Amino acid sequence: MVSSIYSYISEQWKRPYEGEHGKLMKQRLMEWRRQPSIVRVEKPTRLDKARRLGYKAKIGFIVVRVRIRKGGLRKPRPSSGRRPKRMGVYGHAPRKSLRLIAEERAARKYRNLEVLNSYYVGEDGLYKYYEVIMVDPTHPSIINDPDINWIANSSQRGRVFRGKTGAGKKARGLLATRGLRGTHKYKWKKKAKERMYRKRHEASRGSRLIAPKTVYEELGRED
């Protein structure tokens, strides 16, 4: 069976820092580090990954490379005296992934576009680099495309800030699952069942437990 060009590209990205591809990545990282933190690129670095996530080489799609500093939220140690507990140096880690932070920064830079998805393209000792696929929801080529015109719906506005992208759903625990349990469809059915049986639901925000009515209460009679 003849393999496609995408299979060869994906094979190279399994070990991107080895062999000839590793030399190319070293040149890329030296060049990317001199550039601004958010840069628009002409074409995706990983074409196979971009196409798998919905990218099309047409008007209305753009690709942005975002540079994110690696590591947690480490801060300088204060010079004045205080308890080690109150130093504020350790134990501060972001609750978002670096990939989600990269998507949000790209969305703030290009406010008229919507984030479709993103993928990893490299890292060095200080930074990680992601490419973010963005779509113009008001462009006629996007509105007339049945594969992507769902993003023009008003319900998708600001989708990256509401956890609707792939990185956002992963952070919310909606992608990592073993079977049906843990998916957003299963959770929706579970919460609908809780509403039906009047059990405690997350929408109540810690309110009292609503016990189900007995047969006598439903009939309006007392013991």
C-alpha cells in the first residue's frame, strides 16, 4: 500500500530532534527565538497535524505561532523577612496548560478571529512553541463552507475563553477517558438524570439537598 505524504511527515515528528530533522529544528528554534512572541506564519509547520485539526489552505484560515515560557509560576524570593510559608515562591502552578495559554494569547492578539485548534511545534531550554489555527467567522468563504461554517454561529464567539477548543476540553477532563465514562455526553446525561430525580446538582452551587417526593406527597395526602 502506498503511503501518503502526511504519513511521512508524521513519522518525522515522532522523533523531531534526531537525525536531519533535528538539525533543521535547531535552525528553526534559533530563528524563532529572535522573533516576536506571536507571529503569523504563511503555512503550517506540521501540515499533517494541521489538516487533521481542520486546517484548509484557503482564504479565512490563518496560522499563528506563539512562544510560551516553560515552567511554573516561579517568582523572585523576597528580600524582606517573612515566614517561608508566605514567601510566595513555591507552589504556584498555572491551572491551564501552556497550549491553552498560547491559544488565549493568540485570540487576544487577533480579536476578529476565532481559535479552531492548536498543536505543538517545538521547544528549547526556555520556551515552548505552538501553532494556533485561527478562522475568520465573517468571511464569505468560511460562511459558505459546510465543513467549517459552524464556527460562524454566535454560540462559538470567544470559544477559547470558554474551554471549547481541544486544549480547553482536555483541561476540563472531557477528552481523557476510558470508554464512555468521562466524556461530556456521559456527564450531560448524568446531570440530566440528577435533575429528574431532584438530586443535588452542580448548578445549585452547594444548596440544600432536594429529597424526592414520596407517593403520598405527590397525591397531596398525609399519613
